[in-house]
Amino acid sequence: MPELPEVETVLRTLEQRIAGLQIMDVQILYDKLIEGDPQEFCRILTGQTFRRFCRRGKYLLFGMDDVWFVSHLRMEGKYFIQRPEEPLIKHTHAVFTLSDGNTLRYHDVRKFGRMKLYPGDTDFTDFHGLGPEPFSEEFSTAYAVEQLQKRREPIKSVLLDQSFAAGIGNIYADEILAAAHILPMRRACDLEEYEIGRIVEQAGIVLKQAVEAGGTTIRSYTSSLGVTGLFQLQCLVHARKTCAVCGGEVRRIRLGGRSSYYCEHCQR
Ligand SMILES: [Zn+2]
């Protein structure tokens, strides 16, 4: 599942490739992809130009002439930019013909991704109950202290809660806690203020590093690979057998139905 850095990478890759291009035609091959009426979706988007590229949590927000085109990739959604003569493959669910002659194609094996149009004046601040963006000023230690003292579940579960912070998923929650030296199973309300400060600080650092690593992906983008935003991340603990910092054994437990990785030596 793509998390904040991957979605940001997809967004910036598409911005480089399609900013300023007009949509000449839209073909929807799987109706449930669209929230709302698929025919309306096609009618409204045809003739509109990709002008702004924004992100809220894991949602891609494309600012068109007078609407927002919002896309969520969910588990496995991918965009491809291909020549129109290239054959459609089985899981291509949407084809946007662009004014430069290329097509933007949306591909989704699991079919969980969704697209929806919103009015041009939509305020995405409170979008789907999402909490503050981890890079924003609102995501401060004061905010986190106030939120976490009310929460009795493990800190890892709170980091995954999109209403606490937008865009953090399983991989980065493990990595943020490893970098902050905090064990994932500790109850959020038991954390000291200085520990919460470290989590907030490391959330910014870890996600920023991942976004920068994604920058390499943008430069090496080829249309045959699709715009997935996935890249080789140097993890400290996630999905590792040994800790990248101390070399000690990494432990794996289930927390809230998700695998959690941590190092007993580095995390308290
Ligand atoms: Zn370690």
C-alpha cells in the first residue's frame, strides 16, 4: 500500500509528465472505479487541463480548470503514460487521452482504487476526517501531546490512524518509532512529552528522507514501469531480520492486525 512518500512521488512524476496537458477524451472501463456517475465524470473532465498537483494524506488531488479530480490508489493502483497504439492490458480501468498525443492509463489489479470529482472551491483541510499532514505546522509536539494523552492503544496503532496524522502507513510507522527509539507496543498515553517530541521530529525526518529517495525514482521513471512511487527504501527495522543501527535481532509482533518490527536494543 503506497504511503505518503510514495503518493508524493507519483504526484511529482505525473506533474513532470502531464502538467499543462488537456484531457481530450476519457474512457472508463470499470464503472466502480468512479464514485458518482461515470458518464458525468467523463463529460466533465473532457476538455479540462491538468493545472495543479496536490496531495492530502494518500489522496492525489489534480486541480483542473474548474474541478478537482481526486484519485486514491488504495492497494495497487498505478498510472502509466503510454502511446495510444499500445494495447490495453487486462487491468486497465481508465484511459485519458491527452493533448500531447499520449494516454494516461490507470491500472489496478485489486480494483480498490477510486476516483471522484469535487467542485473547484473544495477545501481539503477536513477531507475525510484526515488529521494534519506530518510536514505541516499543525503537526506539532503540542498537538501530539494533547492527542496522545487521550489514547490508550499502542503508539504504533495511533500513528496508523489517519485522523491523528495523514499519510503514515505500516512501513513508515515502524521506521518513525525505530528512529525515535520508542517501542511500538507502548501505550500512547504513557509516553513522556520528550518522547512524543522525538516521534514528531522523526516523523518529519523519516518521511522527508523517503520523499527525497522518491526523487530518484522520478528521474529514473520509464513508462513501462508505471508511476507507482515505489522505491528501494533503506529501512532501519521494517521487514528486516537485523537492526540497521546496532545489528541486533529485529523482533516482529502483531499489533492491531498489522506486523510490527522493532529492535529491543535501540527502542525503549
Ligand atoms: Zn538496534
